[in-house]
Amino acid sequence: MDTIDKSEQYRSIVKKVLTEYASYKPSYGDIEVTTVFDRESDRYLVLAIGWDNKHRVYGSSMQLDIKNGKVWIQVNNTELDIGQELIDLGVAREDIVIGFQPPYMRQLSGYAIA
């Protein structure tokens, strides 16, 4: 598979994972969970916006980027094993980078270093 086809496949998988996760509404507060897909920069995230009682809620629970044909997990503030989910849907283990870990730790992750 050439790089363009692989990138398109990975975009589709990333969107599927994030869209499914964003479909679950938090059990507390008045919080909207939405996806932000920036295809030009290949940056994809789940964003929560709203209020939990008197506390403002705003932030990204997941962010995945596609860089140089690899899926970079930049943020995962969930209990979901995003790496395994990506593998189950067809992303090669060697094409997943745990971007929130320092480079010297990535070699221990079982995924790509960069």
C-alpha cells in the first residue's frame, strides 16, 4: 500500500475511533463533547466544553495526529487503550507513536519510536 492510500485509511480509522468516543455524553454536568478534525494539518481531537455545576469544563480528552504516515497519540486522558483500538481497526503497530511519552521511553512502549 502506498503512503497516500495508507494515510487515507489511517484518517478514516482515526475519525471512526474519535467519533465513537465523542458520542458518549458525560454522566455529569452540562458538557458538550465534540470532535475537531483538521485534515489540512492532520490533527484530530475530542473536545469537551461546558459546565459541571459552577466549574468550567474545557479541554481535549484525545488528540491524534498523522505525521509521516504514522498515527501519533498526542493526548489520551481516557481509560481507552487507543493504541490497541487503532491496531484492531487496521493501523500497523509500527505506525503508532505514543507522542505524549518522551522519546527515550517510547522504545519500551511496543510501538514506534517516531
